[in-house]
Amino acid sequence: MAKYIPQLLLAALFAATCAGAANAQTRKALIVAEPQHGIGYLPLYIAIDNGYFAEQGIDVTILTIESGAGHTNAVLSGQAFAFIGGPEHDAFAKLKGAELRSVVNVVDRGNVYFVAAKGKEPAPGQPMADYFRGKTIAAGPFGGTPNSITRYLLKKYGLDVAKDATILETASSAVVATLKTGQAQIGNVNEPSITRGEREGIFGEPFLSIPGEFGPYAYSTLNVRLDSIQKGPDTVKKFVDGVVKGLAFVFADPDAAIKIAKKEFPTMSDEDLSATIHRSLKDSMWSHDGSISRQAWNTAQSVVREAGILKQDVPYDDIIDMRFLKGKQSTN
């Protein structure tokens, strides 16, 4: 099972990590910050649980920081080695003068599905612009990717976000409840919420799948400081190799992956876990080889640009570095 750190102990652990790194007999300790403990990050947890990092001589610990940009700031401040999140966070930092790089992909599709409350489904063949018009859409908090995707879609359908529809900005965990209580007619969800909502009769199968609609999308990558690459390319290479082995394991043995997921998420039912992982595999949610394509970044960038969160284009090569998948040791 992956190891986790209470956020208040981060500073103390960071100091201990620095001291431990000086001991050549001890595996190099690395902290990875995550914005939530989610099953989408399962390949990373598998790499820890199966010892793929340990066999590379590194010891990876997960730090969960549910505070907006907290996971990014932990890396920028040097308190964490890497964070998991979209490359847009690297782009935000770039525009403020900081240098971060995405070095390996994990989630290569937009992990977002739109569902309709029972009785509020779109009619067969109904144009999406007509269907979304006048509806309230529960879409997670502003600045989060599900919210950004919702805004992007509304603009794509020619709708004015301020006039033609209402976006209910609530915690992602509360979206299903808003449909159940009638506060919203459309919900922006993913697994296991889809399976739970269907089982409770709150909504049916998603009427719109972003994995199918958008294709490759750099949704959750692992990102490090540029100076980590410059000063410790061997460490970055070992880290990337471990993640790639975790990705390969999910595809090679889904049943074993479910067992590891059960250790990570002990309160989730076997039905929820199985549904989540099998939907993720069916919809090509996880990257097969850790690569981040230019198409995947172009899609992710278009979403945050249209949502008004990223103020200008940032080139792929300014924030994404794939050298470690090719075994090269050059500077960016």
C-alpha cells in the first residue's frame, strides 16, 4: 500500500528526506504531491505497491493536498519532488516565471462524463446546444478541469456561460447529490459516482463521454522542477521508469490491479472498484507508455484557454519533456 503523509508533517518530513538522501546506504526519498487521492492515479500507487520505484533505488511517498494549487506549490517550493496534475499547471507557472516540466503521462483522457437526472435526458437526436440551454449543470469548483471542460463545451455549442446556462460550482463529491435533490439537471461526474448514481436510480448511463469526444488529453501528468532535471537526470529517469511499469501492470493484469486498488481504497465496494477500472480501460483513460503527445497538450490547452484560465498559449516544448521515455540525457 502506498504511504501517505499528513500535510502538517510535510516540513518535518522534507527535512528528514534531505538528511536521508545524504546517506548512500538509504534509497533516495521522493515526495509526490497529489490534489486528491483518486483511483485515476492508480498506476502511480501500483508502482509504489509493487516496488517498481524501490528496485530503482528510490522511495516514493504520496502527499495529498486538497487546496487548489497546493500540490503545485509543494514542488515549486522544493518540498515535494513531483506533483500529479495537468500540464496546464506548468503553463501557469511558466507565465509567472517558474519552470516546471511534465515528464511522464498517467491519465491520457479527460476523466469527465455528463449525466442527466432521471426524466431530464436529451431527446434522441437533440442538438447539444438546445439541450444544455437553460439547464443547471453541476460541474465542480471553478479552476478545476471538470468545470473548465464544461465551460469549453458550452462555448463550443455557441452558448453564453453567463446567460444561456447555469454552472453550479460545488465540490466534485457533491455533484450526484445536486442531481438527486433537483438542484441541477446535468452533472459532470466520473467513476465510481457513475455506478453509484445508476444503482440508486438518480441517472442513467452518461449521455456524453469526454474520453470519446476529445480523444487524447493530457489530463494528469507527473511534473517536476526544471532544475530537478538539470541537477538529477538519473533520479528523474528512475522515477519515470517506475511510473511506466505501473502503467504497464494495469493493462497486463486488471484483476491484480483491482486488488491493489482495494488496498488503496478500502471503503469502496468491489462493484465500484471493478466498474471504475473496467470503464477506465474501455475508454483508454490511462496512457499505455507514459508519453504525452502534442495533440494531448493542444486539447488540454484549448480547454483552459477557452475557459479563460490560461491567458496565452504556451508551447509544448516549454513545459513537456519526453527525453526520459527515450533514454536520453540532454538538457531542455
